[in-house]
Amino acid sequence: MKITQQLQKKLRQPIVVVLGHVDHGKTTLLDKIRGTAVVKKEPGEMTQEVGASFVPTSVIEKLAEPLKKIFPIKLEIPGLLFIDTPGHELFSNLRKRGGSVADIAILVVDITEGFQKQTIESIEILKNRKVPFLVAANKIDKIPGWRVQNTYSFLESFSKQREDVKNYLDGLVYNLVSQLAEQGFSSERFDRIKDFTKTVAIVPVSGKTGEGIAELLALLAGLTQNYMKNKLKFAEGPAKGVILEVKEIQGLGHTIDVIIYEGVLKKNDIIVLGGINGPIITKVRSILVPKPLQDIKVVKTDLTPIDEVYAAAGVKIYAPDLENALAGSPLFAVDDESKIEEFKKIIQEEISSVRYYNASV
Ligand code: GDP
């Protein structure tokens, strides 16, 4: 995408992570969101990412069309960037100074099971990193008597359920409300919330059938756009990122998968990043992304080089001296070599906490 096009958009995509207890449906829900985006997107619209999936605003608007009365929001963000790997472990690598690279989280809870050990652990981590979240009360299709409807909208499906089923669902939602209260949060079913800055939204969904995905995406987009505008302002300037993974690719060498959360990364940029034996200074040889027009579920191994990339994005970087690069480390592009020492210092501080964190998980 050209610079002018990007800057016109002004706001970058919010970065979304998915957390929750094992088997509560994180992977299924992410797959459903990605699959829906592939079906609903315009040809050529979706940018390709490494380690993340982009859901463009046009898809969110199409899905949210029937909800216009409830969400009368004109979206200015270009879309949402979902980190592909759910759960604590990768989230621990998404650090940045004073918080997280993630702008918002989805806490997935099986509505029929309620909070479990890792649900509470997830909340603790989100609190520590100061990441706001909403709750996806998942597996509503398992509620006794639930009649699956052919819609992505929870409210539409809910309106077609029997009264006793509606009441049963609301009972389960209130179990979650009291479990969230025990963790210090006031919460409510999303359509009954008056002030989203004070109340955690609970969105009943099914990752299996897709019911509720419309409201989930509309809320993620609406909340981030309304309450995080300053954070999402597109910042020109050298890229800032975080390393998700270090991988050796046959015939190429060591590469790093990076989430760029601010600025612009260009081919031949000097980058400073953390390594096992201290900071590494190197030069970007190529920025790689999956080839376009692939089904997003296809393994993203077929890569193509691009000259530059804008936050927020997931890319693979090839550069010399990446053998000892450290997952979880920050990465800074440098436009002024006198700043290298400063970045090295920041990275050294950060890496000591990354190691500590990894060791304690
Ligand atoms: P994760 O460990 O949180 O990533 O959970 P998974 O996505 O692997 O899901 C665990 C199990 O729950 C799998 O057998 C899924 O098919 C099932 N599952 C996930 N979401 C739903 C849902 O919305 N409805 C139903 N009925 N089953 C679900």
C-alpha cells in the first residue's frame, strides 16, 4: 500500500489477542473470524500477514449491517489485526515498555462451564499489562434447547429462541457477571451496557456456528476506535515492533516474525533487537509477507518480498546475524545512528524482564 493511501487512513488497526482456559474455544473462534473474513472480503482487499490475520473494516461493516441501530458507529480504523496464536504463552512475548503490544483482548469463556483456572490467570495477566478486554461467552449452541440460526448476529438469533432458552442463557451470563465481580470487574451483557468505560462487555457467541461474531467484531472495532484514538493515531517514523518467533528457513537462513505496532519499516533499514548474547544491530535484507489471494487457512509459507510495511502488521524479516535473536524482544528501526546506544540500553532492560517472564511461565 502506498504511503499517501495509508496516511489518509490516519488510524492504525488495533491489535487483538485471544486468551482463556484450554478447550473453551479460542482456536475455533479465531478460525471462525478468519474464515468469515475470507468469505466476506472484497477481492484483493485483505493484506497478508505473518503471525496475525487482518480483518478489514468493510467485512466488519458488512457483518454489522443488521446492527446499525445498536452500533451507529462510522468506522475510521482500517480493520482489526488478530494475533494468530491464542493463549498466555505468546501473549507473554507481546510486551512493550509499560504494557502490551495488544490493544484489546478477547477473553474466551465456555458459557456452560464458566470461569476456570486459566480464565482467572488470563485476567491477572491482562490486569498486569493494562489491556482492556471483552468476554466472549462461547458455545451458546450447546445451551439446551438452543436452535442454531443462520446468522452472525447474536441478537437476531436470540430473538428467535424460546423464552425458557433465553432465560437460561441469561442465567449463565449472570454467572459470568458474578465471577467477573469476584475479580473486581463490573460487567453486563453488551446490549444492556450504558457506559463501556466502566463495564466489561459480555458477548454471547458460538465459535462453531458463528452466531455472535457480528457483535463481537463490531464491539472490538467500536470500543478501540472510541476509547483509544490517541493510541491508534498512525505514527510516521521508524518502526517499533516485537519479535514473535525466530525461525530458520532452509535456503535463506534465520528469520524473525515480528509484529510492527508503530511506524514504518523499510527494506535496508538498520534495526536493533535483542539477542541471547546481547543486542544485535543488523540491516533488513527483506521484508516478507504471504503471497496475496491465498485462502487464509492455507499454511502461510509461500512468501513474497515487499519494500515497506506500516503498523500494525505481522511480517517476516530476513537479515544477517539473526541466529541468536530472542523471541519476545523489542525491535527498533533506526533512522539516526546516534540513537543506537539508547535503543541498545532499552533492549537490554527489556530482555532481562523477558527472560524472567519466560522462566516463570
Ligand atoms: P482452545 O483450547 O481454547 O483453543 O479450544 P478449541 O478451539 O480447541 O476448542 C475445544 C473444543 O471445543 C473443540 O472440540 C471444539 O470443536 C469445541 N468448540 C469450540 N467452540 C465451540 C462452540 O462454540 N460450540 C461447540 N459446540 N463446540 C465448540
